[in-house]
Amino acid sequence: MSDFGGMEDLLQDFLVEAGDLLSGVDNKLVDLERTPNDKGLLNDIFRGFHTIKGGAGFLNAAELVTLCHLTENLFDKLRNGELAITPEVMDVILSSTGSVRDMFGYLEQGVQPTAADPYLIESLRQAIAGNLSSGHAAPAPAPVVSAAPVVQKMAPAAPASADGLDWNVLFESVTGSASAVAPVAVAPVTIEAAPPLPMHQTNEDLASKSPEQIIKAAVGRRVTDKPGASGPIGRRESEKQRDNSIRVDTSRLDQVLNLSGEIGLTKNRLNALRSDILNGRSDTETLHALDLAVSQLDLLVSDLQNAVMKTRMQPIGRLFQKYPRIARDLARNLGKDVELVLSGEDTEIDKTMIEDLSDPIIHLIRNAVDHGVEETQERLANGKPEKSNVRLEARQEGDHIVILVADDGRGMNAEKLRAKAVQKGLITDEEANTMDERQSFNLVFLPGFSMASQVSDVSGRGVGMDVVKTNIQKLNGSIDIRSSLGKGTTFIISLPLTLAILPVLLVRLGDQPFAVPLSMVREILPIDPVEVQEVGGRATMVVRGEVLPIMPLTTLLGWDAVQTPEYGVLMQSADQSFILAIDSFAGREDAVIKSLDDFRPKGVAGVTTLSNGQIVLILDMKELLGAMGDTRGVSRRALLAHMAAPALAA
């Protein structure tokens, strides 16, 4: 049951407004750290946080109000010049905004937030008192177990043994019973708080566990976790909540309403003409009026479709605004001086794509800060400025959105990439010798590939870039890499403007049409058996000097060929080009995609309906090729087996 009975609408309005305000506060705090004397910026931050506190007060969220009030007091002293902005003060403030965001998570579930981490509260009070000087953190309170999903620092009091932590005392405080277990030698730890232990866990259940297991269970850690290890920045997968709300400019809704009204008038006109025709009127004037009405309806429906699409478009800046804080925190953890520069925040993109872009861009920014950007000493030795720049840019090019993540770091060494891939067994020596620079850069997208010598909380497991590419491809997009040794690396993401409407090419196998994304189509060409050559056991054709494999659509679908494939569609994605062999084609259409959420066969991105009412499957070419396991095509003999007898003779 919700703790906000009767206030659900107010709660939702607060979460939307306060979420935007808090993101703005985070970004301005990052700017403030670079320009600590900017009083206007500090006043903006103070007002934003004050507004959040006021909204929390209306909701009777006492613990949120308490945290906001303390942080607001610190802002007040900073803007009045009573305190100076130091890295330690900024760390406390950013920890506070992070805790506020965690409390929003409780509110989203209709639950009043629990108290903030006592260590954070004490640190805020020490900062307000001016006792948080450089190199001196606020004293930590006695360790407690809180239900709030925030990070707690656990600092032992007077140590009872050489290990600095009395496990017997902690065991007794949790279970209510004494234990004579020898102390466990561990270092002081940083622990994550978790919800209280389940009620069905009795003291007898707990008594069967070791003190270390009890304490870790109480604070949400596994026995295998390493004390002192902090997890990567960002939410865990299970904590993510998709935002299904959308903000629409009222002028766009007015346009939709006006078009709907005009369509209604045209419908009435068509009904009147239909009655006239049914009553026997078929003169030239009536037919001309019918033709005009149908043409007008076609134009209005097209305009309405475009207007509705615009209501789905949102500025990508709402996605970008959370990244400066992420880049700042990661750079500080790594001891680097990095500034994230944003550009093109007004570029609009389909709302449904914004959520799915979040993780790929986070991976790319983390990769740029961790791998791309050099250490300070290395930059200075190479004649570069101490501060490095990571650029996040969005722009529209035609019917696509292009997103760039670029750094001015060390760049990528193609030779080292190939050597590392061979060492890990991801490619053979022969494959490495045939790779050009672009293909070498794309090795970073292979599952399991990583240039890191050690696995850390940030990187080294070889899964991040693989996830990036997979998620981008799910959005019918592509990703490419440009890099210059010693100058930096740029990742280029290209995405369609919207996923609701997809330009497609209609191809046929016999009488059955299929739709393939037009973004992958380069040209259509006839397949002449004489021009089909065998290369490496595969059927290929030479197109303007490039040898391309031929892949029959029947093979991809697992169908039996019933007639000669007469045409080939030259298709190209970010990492491969091939010729799709088909029977015929039926032109181009802008397909309105209907997703198959409950039942989605492999290789099918969705369905659309043609003007004649026929349902057509939209093929996911990347998934079909991946399911084949070998994208080089089929043998010449297998391909020509589908050809007619005269073709075989040739």
C-alpha cells in the first residue's frame, strides 16, 4: 500500500520536476567545481535545491527534507562567502545529491524514504562548521545498518584486536547472542546498506552462520565480496526503471488536434460522396470531387503522422545532462583531470530510443576516461595540457541522428589491437594479417576483448564495448571508430530519427514479400551466373573491384529454394558487406512498425501492413546473419543449384 494515499498525482508531478532539477543541480555542481567563484551559478544551485526541499515538505517526506535542509545550509554558507569550495566539500555535496536521488527511488515506489546515511549527515554538519579541511574527513559515527540504499562508511572505534574490527561485538549486536569467534583479519571496509533481514530469519538461523556472514548479510554483501571494493558508478540492472512519461509542447498537440478536425471534415465529405455514388450519381463532377477528397485525406493523414512523430521527439539534452557528473566522479576516482564537453543538446530524437541509449553512452564515456585519456604525467610529457577533454555531441544528418563520443587521449594502436586479439584467441594470425586499420579498431567490439592488463571496477572484463555495439544494433543503428595515434579516438553512432516508422525495401521470395531496412541497402543488381566466382569455397561477385559474398535469403530463412534468384541486394552494415540473393523486389515503403512483444521469431524485427492489407515481416538482417554463424555466404555450387538448367550450363 502506498504511503501517499490521495497524493499520487502530486507525487508524480514532484518526481518529474524534482528529477529534472536534481540533474540540473548535478551538472551545475560540476561546472562550479571548475569555476568556484561563480556566484550566479551557486545561487542557481541553491534555488534548485530549495525547490526540491519545498516539494518534499508538501509530501511530508521528513527524511528527505532533513537531508535537503542540511545541504541547503551548506550552500547558503558557500554563497555568502563564509566557506570556501574545496574538493572535499564538493565530494560531500555530490554524495548528498546522490542520496537524494536514492530517496527519489523510494518515492517512485510509493514509500517514504528512510533516514540518510549517518556518516553523510555527520560529514555535512562538519562541512557546515568548517571542519572539513583538505585531507581531513569528517569523523565517522558508529557502524549502523540502515534500510536506505546508500553507501555507508564503516569506521571502527577503539579496536579490540590487531585487525581493527571486533567481529564478536558486531555479531552480538545483530543476533542478540554472544559468540566466542576469533577475530577475522580484515581491513576497514566500505559497505552498502540493504533492506533489513527478512523476518523469517530467526536468531537460531543467524547463529548457524559465521560473524562475517552475518555482518555481510545484514549490509547487503556476499561472503565472496572483497572488503573495501566499491562497485562501478551507475545503477545495477535490477534497479533500472524505465520512464514511460513524455513531455510535449502544447503547440504540437494543437497541431495534432487541428489535423484531426480537418480529417473529420474530409471524412464527412467522403461519406456524402459515397451516398451520392450509391444513389447513382457517377458524373464527371462527382468523380472529380471524390478524387480531390481522397487526395486531401492522403495529405492530411501524412501531416498527422508527421505531427504525431514530433510528439515523440525529445531533446537529447535530457539524456546528456547526467553524464558530466558520471565523468567527474570517475575521473576523480582515477586521479585524472577530465572535462566532459556537451554539444547539440537541442537535437531531437525518438523518446523510445533515449532510454536505450543511456547505457551505451555511459560505457563509451567510461571507456574514454579510463582508457582513452592518459595520466597527467603522460600528457605533460607529450606536450598536452593537463586537463583532457571528452566531447559528447549530437547532430542531425538527413534522416539520421549522429552521436559522437570523442577524447583527446592517446588514440588506438591498430597493431597492438591485432596482437591482443590473437593472444586472446579471438582471431587467427592469418586473419590479423589481412585486417586494415578500420577492421582492427572494430576488434574492441568482440566479446571478451580488452586491452586492460588488470580487471578493475571500471573495466577489464571485455564486455562493455560488446554491449555497446549490441544495443546500438538493436536500435537499427551503427557504430564506427576513428582514431589517430597520440591525438585521440572518436566513436560515431548513427541512428534513425525514429523507430516507429522505418523506410524499407520490399523483396520477394516467390509471391511472399519481406521487408529489409533501407538504411542497409546500397544498390540492387542482377545476378548473372557467369559473374559468380568461387573464392575460399564461397560464392562471390565482384562489384566495382570489391569481392562480396552472396547470401541467398532462402538460406538465411531456412527455406527450400523453389525458383531462380535473379537479383541481388547489396547490403552494408558497420562491419560487413554482402549480396542478398532474392527472387524479385516490389519497391520501397515507409513501414509503420508493429512490434511483436509476446511472440518474436528470431530474425524478425516486427511487422507492417501494405496498402493492400497484406502483412509483411520486417527482417532483422543482423540477427539473421548472426544466427547463421558464418556470414561469408554459400558455395558457388550451392548457389548455382538454385539456378535454371541454362544457367548451370553457363
